[in-house]
Amino acid sequence: MKFDKKNFLSEVDRILRADYATELGSATKKELYNALSKAAMALAYDDWNREKNNNKKRCGYFSAEFLMGRSIYSNLLNLGILEETCEALRSIGKDLNEFEEVEDAALGNGGLGRLAACYLESAASSALPLDGYGIRYRYGLFRQTFEDGFQHEEGDDWLKWGDPWSVRVDRDAVVVSFSDQKVLAVPYDMPVFGYRNGVVNTLRLWSSEPVEPFDFGAFNEMKGERTAEENFNATKITDVLYPNDNTMSGKILRLRQQYFLVSASLQDILAKDKAKGRRISDLPKYHCFQLNDTHPVIAIPELLRLLQEEGLSFEEAFDLAAKCFNFTNHTIMAEALEKWDALALSELLPDVYRQIVNCQERIQREGVDPDKFFIIRDNVIHMANLAIYVSAKVNGVAEIHTNILKKDTFKNWCELYPDKFVNITNGITPRRWLLLNNPQMAKEIDSLIGTEWHTDLKKLKSLKPHIGEMLSSFKRIKEENKKKLADYIKEHEGVEIPSHFIFDVQVKRLHEYKRQLLNALSILYFYNGIKDGSIEDFPPTAFIFGAKAAPGYYMAKAVIKFINEIANLVNSDEQVKPYLRVVFVQNYNVSYAEKIVCAADVSEQISMAGMEASGTGNMKFMLNGTVTLGTLDGANVEICEEAGRENNYIFGATVDEVSQVKKFYCPREILENTIGLKRAVESLVDGTLKDDSGMLQKLYESLLTGYEPDRYLVLYDFADYVRVKEELLRDYGSEAFDKKCLINMASAGKFSADRSVKDYAKHIWKIK
């Protein structure tokens, strides 16, 4: 794409005059951001239009989450005009860095949504026809702040800066019907730019609106509240990502969201095929659909319903659906495998429920054991079972995860349909997660091995002969990144972290199985040891956390409170401050992650073995030259295979050992016989930490009493965790440690999302 600075600035100025009645010299940051973004969009119009109208088989990626993050920098990078735009703005006294204030598009909560975003970018960069379908949440997840150590949620108004990277497409609006209401689904199309290759795919996000936005008659009769209520009931469907489902009304709203997403998307796809004159029987020739976890699985009965409306029999519709759908599983946790109350679903979506019943009856006609193979059982609909039964392929997201699915979670199904199950190890886009977030390191790599790694990450292995000569520049760049992060944390969190400290980082979704609690207890162990003199010459270390807890997840919120109280204790203790700092950053998101992953010295990936499907944060840290402190879980296993276990720090029970330990596990025995552990755990209830809410008491009870005490083996793994952690911290600063960091970076090639989507395209989607 040819970039002409003068013409580009002229187009920006034209948009400013037309949209804001202002010009370059007097535009506000917000006005300039919107005009510049629109001007960049215009440059790619022809490429985008060409991709929308080609006749290739396309894959639709259905996902409840797309954690896109801030668009402007990554889009300009992929368009190949990032540096040119910076130069153009400097020529008129402006700075592209001003747009750091732009809100993230927080339409996701952690790895699931960020994975979807990486896959869209990688597919476009690999010239694969992949389009995303999701929901345009008005308020995204939530904006997180802390009040007296407790998580506080506020509306995340990500649209307050405008949304110049989306286009509203009213002509494609469709009506989605529930038993008690009809709503209008209006699409907003977001271009997904391939890296400097002229390919532009689409992320279509649906917004819910009332079919009749204003009832003039009702207003004239002074009954406007009826219209207001109808409008609210329509728009609330896409107001917030993951409404609290601790109540039945919250569960029903989630079900509305999921059905709204898939019904709008499938209606749209079928209507476009019909307009092009395609036969309904040719649907698998032109389309396949990837269901990203169980949230969009209701697409299966909806497609069956729509196809029968077109005149097909159930069996004919089933045959087409079975050729189109594929299912990605992201969890082995039974509580996370989505289930619906049959009565509630049948009342809200009676025609869709009829199709689920048809699938249940169909599988029973096959003569299989009804105790092993079912979709509806005891008035509960098992969405994962429905997905497995109908889909052409079912994939896990790391080798260890897929093996657990096949041997345990879905053992019966795998025995019945062994050819359905495949593994596609997750990946991340190297453009955002090294080129964009760590530009000085990327330039250093370019100077040594060239730029082919930008689109072929396996080329990073060419760094290995250069590791010796790269040591000094690696240390210098890492130190610069640490200073930038420390300044950012001081400004936004009010906590001062000296950049010479080791930056030990655990940033991810807050869940008990991810064991932020284990990390927190180790900090108390180190704190107590420094105070009483049993730990000497402790390497100065900053423990950095970032995570959001779901609004209804009490125990996760309790962990946040615990860590924040530890931070208050540690950071106010003058005796310990030279050795320890703790900070829990607020509102962790993609933009915060971009600053953290290039500055971390230690990446904590410490879930109980067998619980983390894959993890992608571990890959981002690895790519930026960070060692992993972790269990043999998820993609950690493959990271060790690629970089060498000796170049990471592995601890804890393995998957096989976990199952054996749990047969006879007594956490109180571990507590009494592990040095320093009892004192750390007792801090939850002995008054060491401030808490009048009872949250810390609940954490204490979760470890030692109740139905399944210490469910995630926090106490069991503690001693080995602390031992390996101390070994790592004392290794830090040596040349051998820095070489481990660089070996990890040079070995990260497997974990490119480019490789992942190509595997999907070859083994599942059959697209080119």
C-alpha cells in the first residue's frame, strides 16, 4: 500500500472539517483519533470489499468473546503505515502516543476472547478466509477498581472515544425472535487487517435494538413507559458481557445473548447465499463454522431449524449441519461445560428446543448406551454433548488437554467417534505480542536474522547462534521496558517499584484453579522469613498481579482482597521494602498486558496440573524472553518440549500424580509438616491482615474444611513451589539465566497463531 503523507493528512483534515467542523491545528485528541482512523480505513476499502465479495469457502468463527484491545496501533502496523503515520503527525506537531488514552475494546474476559482476536489477525495475515461473529457489547466486561482492597465493578464505556474502526450495516439487519419478544439485530463490521498483504477479513458484531424504536401512539396516550420498557428489554441483550448468572433471570439473559448471536449470524449467512443464487444443499461447499467453546453451541439447533424452514427434512438438515460445524473445547471442568435447564430453554425458544429433542431422539435410535450418550438427561441439556454429536471435528487446545478430553472428560464419545477428536495447540499473533509491544527488541532481532519471522515465527530459531552477542542488548532493552512499566504502575496504581527488582508476574483471569492464592501464600512466607531472619540475602523482587474476578465469583474476589492486604502489609513495612514489593494492577486488559509481558522477568503459570486447557499468556511471555515458573499443565508442557525443561522452572504434582494424591489427601497434615506454611495460612484468620467481610475466613475454610478442602492442591504443591521459586530468584542476574530467557524467545516458533490457524484450515476447516 502506497502511503503519501500529504494526501493522508489532507484526508484527515477533510474528515475533521466534515464531521467536527474543525481542522488539524485545532482538533482535540478524540477528534483527531476518529478522523485519522477513518482515513486509514479508507485506504483499505478496496481490499476489504474484494475479500467480502469473493467466492471462496469461508469459515465463520462464532465466539461470545473477542478481546480485540486497542485497534489503532495494531491496525496501522498491519497496514504498513505505523511509522509513516507517526512521522506525518510529528510534522504537524502531534504525537501518535497521545492515543494511549483510547479505551480497549474489552469485549472478552481473558484467554478465550484474546485467542479469538489473535486467530482473526493471524488468518488475515495468512490469507485465510476467516470471519468472526460476536456481540457488540455496549459496556464490555467491566472496569475494575479497588476499594479498601475489594474489587469494585463499573461500567466499561469503551465507546466513549467513538468506534471509527467499525461500520454499521443497517441493510443487513435481521429480526431475532424469542417466545416473548422480537429484537432487531444490527451488524457492525470491523475490518481485520492482514500483515502487509492486502487481505482484509471481517469481524461482524451484532447489536440488539427494538424492532419498533418509538411507539408514537403510546407516547401520545402518555404511555411512553411501555415503549421505554420494550426498548430496555431489547437493548439489554447486548449491554454487558456475561451478566451475573447467579439468578435465573441472569441465566436467561445469557441464553438470550447466545441465541441472539447465532441466530443473527446464521440468518445473515443464509440470506447472502440465497441472494447469490446458491443452493441450500451447497452450504458446506461455501461455509464451515467453528464454535469457540460451548457458548455458541445453540447455533446447531438454530441452523437445523432454519434449514427446515427452507424445506429440508430433519435428516437432510442434520447432514448439512454435521458437515459445517466444528467445536473447540477450552475446559475439562464439569461446571464450565455449559448446561441449560430444559424447561427454561423450551419456554424461551420452543422451536429450537424441538431440534435439540430431535437430536436426542436421533442418537438413541442409533442404539447406543443411553447412560453414556445423551444430550438431554434429567431435564438438563448438555451443550458439549450436543456439539460433539453433531460436529465434524472436536479439538482441544494443547496436547495434554486434548489427551485428557479423549481419555477422561469425553472418553465415551471419543471411543464412539475416535476420528472426530484432534489437537490444535493454541497460539498468539507475533505482530501484537512482539513487533508492536516490544519494538526495540523486535528491531534487535531484525538486525540479527532479518524480518521473515514476522510472518513465520519458526524463523526465530535462527537466533540461537546469536544468543551470546545478544545478551547485552537483551538486558538493556528489558531494563528499559521495566522502567517504563514501573513508571506506568506508579502513575496508575500509586506503588513504586524499583526497576532493578526482579519482576515476578502473574496476570490472567482470576480463578481458583489458576492458584493466585498459592503465589500469595508464598509472598507471606518470604515476608515472614525476611522479618524473622530465617531468609537472608533475599533477591529484591516485585510481585505483580493482574486479573478480574467475575462479579458473582465470591472466592475469586476473596483472593483479590487477600493479595491487596498482603500488598498493604509488605509495601508499608520499611524493614521489608528493600526486598519485597507487591502490586495488584487495576483493570488489567490488553493494553496493560502489552506493557507487562515485555518487562517481566518471571512468568507464573502455576495452575494445578490438568486444569489449564492451554494458556496463551505463557506464550506471550515466552516470546518476549521470559522464563516460565509453572506446573506441567496446558501449553507449559509444550513450552518445555520446545525450549527445554532445563530452561524453565517446573514444580508440583503432575496430572497423574494429582489423581493419586486426591485419593488420600489430608491438607491438615501438609499444613503441619511444611516449614513456614502454617504461619502463612494462619495469616488469613489471625488478625495479621485487615478484613471485616469474612472473605479471608472463607479462603481459610476452602483450604482446610468443607466438602473438598484444598481442591486445587495449593498446600500440597507449596513446598516444591517455594523451593523452585527461590532457585529461580537466586539464578536471576546471571549470564546463565539470561541465556535461558533468550533460548525461550528463540524457541517460541510453535506458538504462533499463524501456525494454529493453518492447522485449523488444513485439518478442520478445509479452506485455502
